[in-house]
Amino acid sequence: MLTELEVTSTQELLKHAFDMKTRFHFASRASKVYTAISTQYIIPIINKLPQLRRLEKGTDQEINEKLASLNKLRIEIGDGTEKLAGKVSSSL
């Protein structure tokens, strides 16, 4: 027969184990969301960074068009990452 102290200790260990399992589960979900967003948005944008240097060349109209294009891309990335994060996290 277990003593009251042993029962309490066992319950504490089980509670801590459950808490740790929960934290790992949420960390895993967050990692999957980040991986999906990184693959679809972050890495492709990083690959486009060398092209941004060309922004300093061109007429005012060309520069304004490039800035407008970058702003449109920024909005698409923001909306897309929000939707993708919701989609990935709901599928887990």
C-alpha cells in the first residue's frame, strides 16, 4: 500500500509529465507552422533579395512601380502566412 506522501509525489510527477508533454506538443505544432510558412514565403523572398538592389536604378516611374510591387508582395505574404498558419494548425 502506498503512503500518502508517495501518492502525492506520484500525482505531482504525473502532473509535471502531462505539462511537459503539452509543451512539447505545442512546440511541435508551432514548428510545423513555421516550416510551412518558411518554405512558402520566407525562403522564396530571401532568394529575391539580390533583385532589390536594382531598385536604385531606373526612372521615378520604374522605381515607384517596383515599390508598389513590393508593397503588394508584402500584403500577399501577410495574408498568405495568416491563412497558411490557420490551415496548418487546424490540420494538426
